[in-house]
Amino acid sequence: MIDIAQMLEDIAQTLRSCPDLVAELEDSPSAIMPYQDVATSLDNSLTRAIYMQPNGTVLIAWQTSMLAAEEIQGWGHQVDIYTRASRQKSQLKLLSAVIEGTVDGDFLPWRYRCVNEALLPARVDEIARIPDEEGLDYFVIRTFFKEKGEYYNGMPG
């Protein structure tokens, strides 16, 4: 299984290289950040991080990993991308910029490319609006990244 923290950083770096997405975030690539749990800190709560997420940011968070038994067995990782538009900007436009973002100089959206050499291109499973306990909406893009595989037909190799 790959290093999950590195996978999140690779996804963030890929999104930071999408000019239209960065433009939606007021030209701030640093507004795209991976969520990292810090065990001895108040920052060890994804729920809190989503609630406190500043406007004009994209937060990338690992949710689950599982051994995916598809054509080729290997590890798969659910990664959620939380978006919060800048003030007076369209949340739907930000969602579109994430989904359809192209890496500088490319013509295909980033999700059709590998974010690193260990992962297949992303699969987008859902785009959702979710209200929190206070009735405020947050927006999430649920993605799935499958590793290229340590196994072939259930056999190591």
C-alpha cells in the first residue's frame, strides 16, 4: 500500500497546477491543501477542519482504504475533496473548476491523468452538497484512487 500522506500531497500538487482552479481561488495555489491528522493537536478532527475551512480553499482528505477486487486486485483509496468558494463567488463554479481542471499545458482534466506513478486516474463517485449541524452547506467531491496493484488475479507479483 502506498503512503497515504504522500498520495494526498500528490493530489494537492496536481490540483495546484490547474490554472483555472487556482484563478477561482484568487490565484493562491496554497489554498489547496491536504488534510493531515496531527495526533497531539486540536487539528486531529476532520469534522472540525471542514467546519473551520476558510472561504476560498480546497481541502483534500483521505477517508478509507480497502483492498479492491476488480479486474486486478489492489488497494483503493476514497479521497474527499471539500470546496469552499471565495466570498461573492459561485460554489458551483469552484466545483466545476476542480472537476474539469486541466494541468497547465494539457487539454484533459486532471482526473484522467495519474497523480503519481503508483495510482490510476481518479474515479469521481459523487459531487454533493451536505448541510452541517448548523444548517450550513459544505460541498464535497468524493473520489476513488486505485493503486496500479501489487497483485494480479489475487497472486502477488
